[in-house]
Amino acid sequence: LASNSTVKIFNLAAHWVTSLPTTTGQTTWNLTNDHGEQVASGYYFYVVTTHDAKQTQTGKFAIIH
């Protein structure tokens, strides 16, 4: 990940779940939404955007509890 980028996570219905800042080129996620609730098993999408919004990376992943 680029330094000072943001990772936004969405569920399969395209509802925003959380945003994770990256200051050193990496981040971790504790599998909770922005309300502190654990997210459900399922498919999720991510969008990584650099701080100047010049680069964007997208992808998908699955969570299985």
C-alpha cells in the first residue's frame, strides 16, 4: 500500500463498512465496522485510494468465522 492512503471496505450490497488509514504503507483490520460491531462472514470489497486520489486499487475478499 502507498503511504498515507485509505482503505475503504464495503459489503456485498455495496454498503460502506469501515475505513482504514495507512501511514506506513500497511494497515490491519480487527473485523469490526465503524460502530465496533463484528462483521458477518461473507464477501467484501475494498478500495485503496492514495491521499492525492491519483491512484486507486480495488479487490475483493471473503471472511469466514
